[in-house]
Amino acid sequence: MPFLASSSVLCIVFNQSNMENNNIEDRLERIESLLLRQQNVLSFDQASEHTGLSKSYLYKLTSSGGIPCYKPNGKHIYFNRVELDNWLLRNRKATSEEIEEEAINRITLR
């Protein structure tokens, strides 16, 4: 019986240790995310993570000129974070309220 009790204690300690490691990993991911937001120049991988675009689609956009990027030595691709954010926020869709207000403005101007 003493063996069962000690193995149960070991399982509890091991589970607590795993939970603490998971908590630490989560915190590190949040810190990395915050640091990424502070950078102005992003690598290809960072830009993919920042935009949520797959690497293959991001590469397709860079090669077709569909997204602003920089290739200072002709090999590695870099991105300006502000330009990426602006690119992500292009083609804004108006709200129903804005559309209605625009319609009223056009009617009253006639």
C-alpha cells in the first residue's frame, strides 16, 4: 500500500508541474506577441503570423506585387508593420447606418 500512495503523490506533483509549464508557455507566447507588435520591420515568418495569412499565400502576394514588401538583398523578404496593417484594413465595408446616412444626404442634396 505505501507504494500506491507514493505513486499517487508523484502523479499529482507531475500533473501540477505540467500545468505550471503550460502556464509559463502561455505567458511566453503572450510576451512574444507583445514584442512582435513593437517591431516595425517584420520577417516573412513574422508577417505571416501577424497577418494570419499562410506562408504560401503570402509568398504569392509578394511575387505578384499584391502586398507591400522589401527585398534589400534580393533574397529575404521583409515587411513594414504599419504598411501591413494598412494593407489589411483596405477596402473598408460601410456599416448599414453609414449607407443610410449617405442615401439621406444624396436625397436631400437633389
